[in-house]
Amino acid sequence: MTRVSVISLQNFLVNSYFLETIKALDGEVYNLSYHQERLESVLDSLKHAKNYELNSLLSPPKKGLYRCRVIYNAQEINISYIEYRKREVRSFKLIYDDTIIYDKKYAKRDLLDRHFAQREDADEIIVVKNGLITDTSIANIALYDGKRWFTPKSPLLKGTTRRRYIEEGKILEADIAVDALKSYKKLALMNAMIDFDIITENIRKIVC
């Protein structure tokens, strides 16, 4: 990478805002260490970034299920609490994009939103990059072959729930070709709010 491209990338990161979505139930915050570590990893890639300690900054409502929405950059952080209601997802449309990059959890996600708008009658999208399954617009994926659960080795974003399940040995990483998708028996979505949500309907019928 040339010096010019390094500077351009750094300027882009400095001017970007990043996002953490954290589950809070009846005032208890879940899996905070994973969110703190990812936040610190992003800040380490920026120049002159402040340090944020989420444990001391979060104060969710004491009753109910909330999404703690943390938006931050190198110099400022904003936290809001949004009452959470799960969106049911039971059908998927494949969207192909070989150039998409979402390696950090950016607050601005225009491209993903445009892809999501192409879902037609489906509830959600699955992004295919270079012939391989990656993620939906809101979650990492795991697929069950009848014996084990596998998650794409190269997702768009390495989510905190995905990482936790890999570390616990509950899912394995693998390249999952789009042509092999419908050979799996079950599909699960993973993110901070839904944890590991298994969809048991026949994959052949719910993915188009």
C-alpha cells in the first residue's frame, strides 16, 4: 500500500463513526468484554483516539429488553437505549456483491441498506461475495449439516456472538459456497440481540 493510500484510509477512518449494539435485559448488560475488545480494536486503528470504558458509561433501564446503541469515533461517543422487539426472519434473498467491504461495524451502512432494499418479498438478504456465503444485513450466519454447525470463514463482519460461539467450540469456520447452501439442514442467525436463533424450515424453501 502506498503512503497516499495509507493516509486516505486513515482519514476515512478518522471521519467515520462506528457502532456497537449491546444487549441489556432488566439493567444487565450482556457479553460486554467482547464489545469492549472490538471497540478498542477499532480505536487502536485511529490516531489520537480517546479511551472509552463501556462498563462505566452504560446505564440501561432497569426493566425490559433494550438495545444499547453506542456510536463513537476517535473523539466522541454517544449512547442511547432503544426498546428491543425482535424482527421475525424466515425467508432470504441472495444478493451478489464481490466488492463489498464491511470489516468494521460502521454506523453508516448505506450499501448494506441498498442491498436490503432489493430483498423483494423476502424478509432478509444473504450477501454472496466471490461465490461464498457471508452474512445477512443484520447478522452472522451458521449452517447445520446434520452433525455440526459451520459459519463462513470470511464473513463481512466478525461479530461478537460469532466469536464467542467459535471460542466455545459450538461452531466451526468453513468456506461455504453458494452452490452448497441448500444442502444444509438448518440455518441460524447470530448477533448480540438474538444470540443464536435457529431457523428450522427447509432451507430450499426459504432461500431464493
